[in-house]
Amino acid sequence: MKAQLIKKFGEPSVFELSEIAKPELKPGHALVKVHATSVNQIDCKIRSGAVAAIAPEFPAILHGDFAGVIAAVATDVTNFNIGDEVYGCAGGMKGSGGALAEFMLVDTKLIANKPKSLSMLEAAALPLVSITAWEALFEKAHLSNKNTILIQGGIGGVGHIAVQLAKWAGAKVSTTVLNNEDFALAKALGADEVINAKTEDTDRGFDVVFDTIGGANLDKSLIAAGLNGTIVTTVARSTHDLTPMHNKALTLSVVFMLLPLLKNQGREAHGKILSEIAKIIDEGKLKPLIDPHKFTLETIKDAHLLLESGKAQGKVVVSI
């Protein structure tokens, strides 16, 4: 099969298109013919060596997100069949091959049937960001229709899914963007209130704050939360003064959706979340925002360059 390999860390130019053997089936797994994948920031960080500790061994096949068709299943797999259209985030890091190949070996605990109403490219954009948003809103923050929520970065990869899921849950949704030109998009996603993070403050006493940005923005989230509020973040590798957290008796939680892949614990939860996401999508309540640029397995370098440029408008997807 064709695959894009990296044999060392570095810039996007390190990708090498190669011919390698298909993965061999093993218990609990399925062989998927990959139709599409998407680029996440973690893929770029693994490629560059910024998170070398979670990178697969060289020569490595990167990317976790995929959508495709099951080509073969292990004898102990009973919930999927050859020909099923599936999607998931199931590899591309330490201990597993990724989706930048014509075929991918996946643990069936990590996947679900693809939403019927989406194309393969659209479905491939969803797994990592959807699981992250779901865990933040419903498993960490226990969001309900009684809550007000601020989603920091509401048109980003995770943020644009979180806005739609929070609206689906019935919460009153506020979100931040960086430019007034993005107000219309954030509103179209379902936000009740859009705030320009550069010119407006967010000190509104929100029940829940979901911070997808981190760094100095986490300090703003501590201020934005109300008494006994909940803050959930995907980026917490920084130092902060927790005085506002103490003064308002806040709860701070972190989402790190890669843990089941890295630690091989709780993988079934990902498959269940993706099944729920597929239902919401097919009910017309959720849709990914896709960047219009087109990429293939052969042009994966350009897809990484676009994401790292900061100019992508939605998820960057790749046809395999």
C-alpha cells in the first residue's frame, strides 16, 4: 500500500511517499481502507518532534482521525462487518500506525459507524475535536439547559463543535472570536452571544467556561467564571495565579482525549461518544466546518503547512 512516512522529526518536507506492506490483522481490530483523514495540531506537533514522547517509532505513519470502509475484521470482532463505513481517531502515535496510508489497522473499541449524512471528508474532520468537546461539556462540566457557558475560541477546531453541542444541550452559549468579521460565522454555529476577545471583557459570571486556547487566556477564564463555576481546558501546561479560583470556589478540569490511545484504558468510551455524535449529526444538529482547500495523500506536506500557517478556515481534510 501507499503511505506517507516520516523517518525523522522536522518540517512538513520530512514526509516521504512510500510503498509498504499492509498491516496484519490482530484480535479486536479491523483493517480499514482509508478514504479521508484530517490534520490536527497534535499531528503537526508529533511530526515536528515537539511531543516526541508520544510519537510512533520511525518510520512512522501519522494522523489519528480517519473515515473509511472496513476491509477485514478479526474473528473476535462481532460489532462491525466488512463493508461498514466507519470513522474514529485510532492511531498515529506511540504504539499504533496512522491514517496517512491506504489502509489502517484500528482497535474497534475506538471507532463507530460513520454519520450517514456526511461525506468521508466531512466525517474525517470530526473524531478528535468531537470527542474532546463532548468530554469537556458533558463529562467534565456536566452541561445542561440550565447553564450559561463561555466557549473560548468558538470557531476553532474544537470550539466550533463545542458551540454546536452546547446549543444542542440547551445551554445559553457565548463564545469569543478574534475579529468582528467572524461574528456571523459564530452566530451561524448557534452562539447566542459573540464577544471580540481583543476588545471586550468576558467577566460575566458564567456557570461554565470551556477554554480551548490556554496560556494567558486561562487567566481570563478564571475571571470570566461565576461563583462555584466550572472551567474546563484542553491546554494547561502553564503557570497561573489561582487566587481568582480560590476566591470564587471554582472547579478546574483538563481534557486530554489521547489518553485512551496512549494508555490503552477506557477506549470503549470513544466509540460510544462517536456513536452519539453520529446520531446528532444525522438529526441535523451538528456539522463540521471544512476548509475549502483540497489535499491528497501525495500533497500532505501542503496540508500541514496550511494548518501551521494559521490561515485555515475550518478543519483541514485530506483525501486518501
